[in-house]
Amino acid sequence: MIDLKDFESAKIEYVEEDGKPYAIRNGKRFEVVCEPDLVLPKAKRKEFKPEFVKVPMRWVEVLEQAKSLSAYRLALRILLEKFQRERTGGEIVLSAEKTRMSSANRHRAAKELEQLGLIRLSRKGKYTLRVILL
């Protein structure tokens, strides 16, 4: 049986002979073998989820005049997306995934926000709406 006290009191001495590293413990010489540097995979970045978003007073005042609840919901989603784009870059795209709205409601609400003067829409292709904040 191995007594742990022998290891605690044993002093380790390191030497180098012929370009190789050795460790000497209790009079015995051991070759030190170094493993090559391990390449660790990069940690995946957590998805950014804001806890709050600032709403400009101008938007609050104008959204009080909005006729539909969809326009109000879309305005909040646009502000959320704007906040995320400030951190990550890119343009604000009104996709069904981001807005969580049907295509018809999204287009109608975006048109209403454009008429209220909060946003300007840019269209690429047939359906994709891109937002320019005013």
C-alpha cells in the first residue's frame, strides 16, 4: 500500500539533460512528457435577450393616435430590434419570425406606422420589409 506521507514530504527537483526535462523525486528520475497544447472549441455566444427597451416620448405620443393594436405591437418590436441592431449591427428587417405577426397584419401595421411618420419602409423583393427609423 502507498503511504501518502511519502509524497507530501518528497521534494521534486527538475533538471534538463540532453534537451529533455526530467523530474527527480525520492532519488528516482522521471522523464517529463508534455502534451501538445490542446485546441479548445470556442464557446458559443449566448443569444442576446434584452430585459427592457427605452421608448421615445415622441413614439408614445404618436402611438396614442394609432388605430390598431397591431401597429402598437409592431412599434414595440421595431424598438426592440433597433436596440439589438445597435449592439450587433445590421438593418432592421420585419420578418414573421422577428415580429411574430402574420404577413397581412405586419404589412398593414407597418403601413400605418409609416403614415404616422415613425418609420420609413424600404422593400427588397416582393415581401421583405426593411425599416428606416425617422
